Amino acid sequence: MKVTPTAIPEVLLIEPRIFGDARGFFFESFNQRAFQEAAGLDLHFVQDNHSRSRRSVLRGLHYQLGRPQGKLVQVLSGSIFDVVVDLRQHSRTFGQWLGVALDGDSRRQLWVPPGFAHGFLVTSEQADVFYKTTDYYSPADERCIVWNDSRLNIEWPRTDAPILSAKDVMGSAFQNAELFD
């Protein structure tokens, strides 16, 4: 497993070792000991989530305030543009966003620490996104920042109008968002 810090150092790009031959491939999508050694993080995941979305679906930017979740995100099939936003007010990267292309062919994963908003745009016909979380889903703690906030100015790779949930349409502006200390 190869772990590479991104422009926001706490956000990590994980590249698993894939063993392939004429029959197909094999890889460990998660190994606690290997992850801890390579990333230097001793995490406990409590929930796995799987979503399937069609092209142009945009989910996010979601986060939980009272029960923040770390997320280990991977794409099982298809491709997405994955985005994180640093919401930690005392961080040197506060308010900065990072976008990474993830797809089912490369099997790359993205570690999104607690304290970040997360969202993605489906760039293939369909995508299956799977992610592990470090805390349980808590509807009372869930928050959303609107995907096209002018202060964040995220450069989404759009070709069509995004398909949004009602919750995502009603997301708050970054300047009005509840943030992490």
C-alpha cells in the first residue's frame, strides 16, 4: 500500500497493491495493520456505506458537526470527482478545497479526516461509491454546504447540470456554515 499526502496534508491518497493476471485481480481493500503502518493512523471504523449514482449526480458537501466522521472513500465501479473542504477553523488550510479523481479501475482511496466536508460528482455513466466511517450516521448532527458556494469556488468537472437531492439544493453558504473549532 502506498500512502501519499495531498495538498492538504491530513487528506491522504491510498493506492493499494493490486495483483492481476489473466483471471482478473485481487487486492486488500482494507487491512487495519497495513493502514496503520503506512498512514500512521490508528482508526476504528464503525460503519460501511455504499451508494450507486448515475452520471451528473452530485452528492455533498456533507459533514457531521457533533459526531464528526472520518471517511475512507473508494469507487468500486465507474468514476467520480471527489471533493473535501477543510472546516477546521484553526487549521492552516481552513476553507481550502481539494478535488481528486477516483475510479474503479485504479482502486485508489481517499482518507477524509473528521473536520472536513465531503462530496462527489459522478463522471461516468454510473458509479458505485463505498466508504468506511469512524462514527455512526447521526441525522441531528448532519450539515450541508451548498456545492456551488462562491467563496469556495470549487472547480467541478461539469458537462451537464448536476443532479442534486433536495437537501443538497438547500445547503448553507460557507460563510453561514457551522464549523469545527
